[in-house]
Amino acid sequence: MGTLFLGMGYWQMGQKGLHGASMAVDPESLVTPWLVAYWLVMVVRGLRRGHAVLRQLYTLDAIRTLETGSGWQEVSDYFVAFGLELKVDSHAQLMDVVGRYSRSTGQFLFGTPFQYRGSARS
């Protein structure tokens, strides 16, 4: 999540965010722009899937869903609605949001739950 906060910072400065975030982390982590994009997509999908429950916990009227675009704007809108400052050290605040969602639903906010994953066997 810290990498996504970094990417969002670069995006707010007018860059795409993917490359900047991948370059800002420890080089030994082997984070690539593709990996940052994948994480961004995973977070956007989780927020969209959890929108109905999150709406009960937060005011989400300003969320703009963009079918085309980078996803940074949509994630930024959610984070603002959650009252998060868009900084790398906002991790604890985000974990509070994730915890509230999980307590309300018994599910994870980000990622694909096991029961929804396709079988590896054909």
C-alpha cells in the first residue's frame, strides 16, 4: 500500500505514477511499473466490490468511477472519503478502514477471496 501511496503522489504531480512509485522503493524489492499497475487494479476492484458496505461506513457521494483511465483518481476519491491523507505513512489509517470493512462483512477488502477463485484443475 505504501507503494500505491507513492504512486498517487507522483500522479498528483502530473506523472503516471507507475514508474515513479517503482523507482521510489528499495531497488532490491524488484517492484516494476507493471506490478504497481496490478496492485492499483486490485485495489480499485476491491473498493468497487466493497462500495455498498463502505457506503454504510463512509460518505462516498464524491466517488467517480472511471471505466477508462488510470484508476488513480478513483482510489484518490475513496481515500479522501475515508479521511486518509495521501502520504506513505497513512498505512495505519487505511488499516482501520480495511478492519472496519472486514468486521462488517467477514471478508477481505482487497484481493480475490478463496471461494471466488477459479479451480486450477480443468
